[in-house]
Amino acid sequence: MNNMITINNIDKILSINSQQIEIESYNTFGEYYRFVFHHNNIHSAHFSVHMNRNPDRGDNNSYTMKLWDGISNNPLVYNFGLHDVKDPFTLLSYLHDVINDWDNVTNK
């Protein structure tokens, strides 16, 4: 599939420590990216996401991500666009926003 998402310079995320989100590990699979990370303001959980690399229902700018918080076995499901993950800094910014949503939903 030619429209599979590719995050440019993904290897750079492991060396970025100037953001509130710090990636601990990542893996690239055929169907998704997997990131394990923590947020500097939330010390109760390590987070893991699976970000689908194939677009949803043929829409080349709509993708699905599942977020686990290390506490619950049931992931929260989010949608993201290509612009949210096009480079390491936008990826970290997007994950920061998702964690803020997670914080509000779970009242952590």
C-alpha cells in the first residue's frame, strides 16, 4: 500500500529531551508504530501507543491510534492526521495533547 504513513527522522525522537513527552522506545511494524513513553507531569503511568500506519477507510489523512496507560488493559482510541506526526516534534506535541485529554478523561 503506497499511502502507508511514514514518520520522517523517527530515530531523532529518542534524543529529544526538551519536551514534556519523552519516548523510551519505538518499533516500526508493517501495520503500526509502537511507542512507549512517559510524560514529565504524570508519574503514575508509562504510556504505550499503537499508531496505525494505514489510513482509515481510504481517507489518506485519517488514522487511528490506541493508547494504553499501564494501568488499564482497555486502550483509549484516538484519531490523528498525517500533520500530527509528520516529524518528531509534531509527534511529541500531539502525544502531549493526547495525554492532556487522557488526564481529563481519567481524572488522574
